[in-house]
Amino acid sequence: MAIETVSPSEARRRQHRGAVLVDVREAHERAGGMAEGALGTALDALLEAPGGVLPDRDAEVLLICEGGKRSLACASRLLEAGYRRVASVEGGTRAWAAGDLPLAYPAGDPDFHDRYSRHLRLPEVGEAGQRRLLDSRVAIVGAGGLGSPAAYYLAAAGVGTLAIADDDVVERSNLQRQILHTDERIGVPKVDSARQALLALNPGLRVEALRERITSANVEHFLEGADVVVDGGDNLPMRYLLNDACVKLGKPLVYGAIDRFNGQASVFDAGRHRGVLPCYRCLFPEPPPPEFAPNCSDNGVLGVLPGVIGLLQATEAVKLLLGLGEPLAGRLLRFDALAMRFRETRVPADPGCPVCAPGRTFPGYIDYEQFCAG
């Protein structure tokens, strides 16, 4: 039996004359917007009990999906079930929207559903996951090479609150890699420049800017309420301080580091998984001698490299917030830009770690500058 297809504009006219329009996409798809006035029910649910949605088999029924394929299949099944006046909307919701026909949003928030529509279409994220991101707080230490791409993509993803700490100002030499900043903001505090860039991208977010260097005295206050911590710093004392604080407070730390043409990333989550997952000290119990410590100012760095590592950090942060996939916890991912090669190394928890060993009392913060000076 031939199935009638109608254009979106014709479907709208028939809808006004009393036809029932049914959107047969999944709930996470409909969250991104659906034809105004349509009933929303997933295809499988409709076919399992069509009478619960469409009790009158003589009523005119118009079916719409994303592109028109599922609605055709559904129309065929409804005709077999005894419905007499069934048609499929050609081109589906995509064609409906392209024709400037009105859309409705389940929660009545067009910006939310439009901005995050590609997340909402992912069953693993959906509306519940996106709202979890909006309710999250990520603390980022550093608004430089790593902090810039990490913060930018976390803002785009819809993380509701970004707390950024940096005590530096924008310099011209930063602009080769620190993409949050612009030439016109040279001399502006990096946290203020970062806030301006992030809110221009996503004005609905909250950006907490702290123009201070993170120290033992203020680290716990800065990390308070953070669901995930991103290490976007560029020095060893900061890394050890953040590690120790995250172990003490039970917060996951997303680590990244860069030097010349090489970078690495990992997740340290020993505070929540003592004896199972490592902390930064399990990987690096002692800092290297100062003359061997990576320093972008002295050694230089390929401008795009922090973008690669920062995006890996943002990806891990989003996964942690949503509980998706397998985090880099217990694994160190190394990147060689010249060879375009990733290499992974397993990092076990150190049972004798002075900070994260099971049952060990937090030893207190130390003089990290002196510790890393050798």
C-alpha cells in the first residue's frame, strides 16, 4: 500500500484543520525542539499501544520524525493496524524547521534546547545530563595555554560555573597559544580577559574570576564546591599543591602538562578511590631537579600543543561530570606532536604514597616552592 507523504507546510495546514500530528522521535531528540502542537511519543511505544495515543482509527494522523524515514515506517505499521488516514511528513523535523514553521520546546527554554541541541540528541547526555552540567562547578587553575582551551570548551559545553584563578596579565607573547585572550586586551588581568571571552561565547554561565596565585592558604577556599578541578598551571609547586588539596578534599584532578612538542594528560582521583587510583605523587614522588623542570618560557612550545592537551582535559572533565566512559584515571596519555602519536602508560596507586595511601592521615601542606627547588 502506498503511503501518503506531505510537505511540512501542508502538514501544518492539515494540523490546523484538525489532523493529529505525532512526533515519533525519542525523548532526547524531541528535547531539541519539535513541531508546535505535535504529540510526542517514541516510535516503539506508539506501535506497542497505538490506541493509547490514537484512540480514533478514523482520525487523520500525520507522523513526523527527524528526516522522514522512521515516520514512513511507522505509517506503514499503523495502516496495517487498521488506521485509515495516515501520512508521513516529508523531510521530518529538519524540513519543518528549515521552512520556518514554529517549534516548541518541552521545558519552554528555547536557548537551552537550541544551544545544546547536539548534546540533547545524545542518549548518553540528554536533557538530564545537560542540566547536570549546568548545575556543575569546575575550578580551573591558570588562564594560560592549557586553561584557555579547557575553559573555552567547558563553557561551550554548558558547565554552569567556571572558577578561574590566575594572578598574571595578558602579554603579547601569550597570544600565540592562549586563545582566550586578544591583542586589544594586552595588559588586562588574565582572569578578566577570560571572563569576557567566556561570557561572549555563553552568556548564561557564571564565571568566578580570582586574580590571585593559588597557595596553601587559599586553595581549599577556591576548590570549595568544585565537582572537578582542572590543572591549567605551568609550574611544579602548583601541581603538587593541587594534588595534595584534591586528595584531602576528595576531588578529581584533571592534569595536563606541555613542553616544546610534547604533552601529557591524566586524571588523578585518589582522594575518592584510596589505594585503587593514583595521585600525582604516585607518578612523580619527587620533583625533577630545577634545571630539568619543563619551562615554556625557556624551552618554547608549539602554539597548537596546549590546544590538544587542553581539549583532552576538557573532555575528561565533561566525562567525569556526566559519569561517562572510562576516565584517564590510572593512565598517563602522552602526545608527540611531531610524530602525531599518542602513547599510554599505566600508573598504579603507590601503597606507600605519603599523601594518598589508604588509612594515611593528610600530612598537611608544605613549602612547595622549597620542595620543588631540590
